Amino acid sequence: MEKKLAVVGIILASVLLASCASIDDATPVPPGAFRLVSPGRADNAVLERKHAGNLKTNPNCIGDNVSPSLQWFNAPEKTRSFAIVMDDQAGRAGLGVSHWVAYGIPASVTSLAEGEASVASPKFTGGTNTLKQTLYFGPCTPKGNAPQHYVLTLIATDLEPGALKAGLTRPELFEQLKGHNLRAASLVLRFVNP
């Protein structure tokens, strides 16, 4: 009897493991939800080295500063433009780092290709990040740290593209968006400096 129970237990465990292996990591998303994704990556995925920042004066910036591809779906009906920010709340020993601030993205734009945010583009107006740069600046996670989390937040707004001047910092942008923000979607990507 004990042998039969052990065999049944093994069979059940095998079936459970097989079924778990087929489950997608992604949390189910309600149909029609406003969402932001990086094609080919799950939420909380680890970025490749090429996406890390490139700054010769900082030994933690080991990458090529190539922005990841992004795509979004199901914007609210009254959307005129989008804004996007990328933040590392653990950066600067907990004081936070704003890596990317962009806005004035026309409602007709629903994606940015890999590397597109690393160069000036007519698709967005560059804001000013913590390093006083107006384009995407990738992770510069300290060597030996646990993977750090980089939160990308996409905000649908009712502002026309071009309504805001270039160079706004994250706090300045958020002040300008008050009363114009319709909905937001977010994505977490991680990076580790081995």
C-alpha cells in the first residue's frame, strides 16, 4: 500500500511540475487593459548588458546605452500624447535616479524600437534626467549588487504633442501633467552588474 501511495505521489508531482512548466510567467491581463511591454521580455526580466549606461567616468556604467524596445496597447480614448519615465528608486543609495524622461509622444505612436530612445527622434520631446541628459540613459548598477529594478511608467495624456517645452525634469513634467493625465501603465526591468 505504501509503495502504491508513493507511486501515486510521484505521478501527481510529475503532472504538477509539467503543468507549472507550461504556465506563462506573465500575470493575466484583463482584455482591453492599457499596458506597456518590452517585446520578447516578461515583466521583471533582466536586461542585457547593451542596455546598461555608458559613461566613461563611472565604472558601473558597463553597457552601450541601447534603449530596450517598448510597445503599448489600449490607450484611453481621449489620449492625445504619451509621456514616459524610467526610474531607479534604489539608485544613489536610495535617493533615486531618473534615467529617462520623454513626452509629447503622439497618440498615433504605439512603440519605440530598440535604440530609438537613445538618439534624438521626432517621436518624442526629451526631458532632463538626473545626469542632465535628454535621452535614454541605461542602468549603472553598482558591481556586486542584487539586480536593481528599473520602473518604466507610460502616461496617457490629453495634451497635444508639442504642448510642453523640451528639457523638463521628472518633477517638472509631473507638475505639468496634473489634470491632464488619463491613465498609466508600467513595466519593471532589472539589471545586474556581475
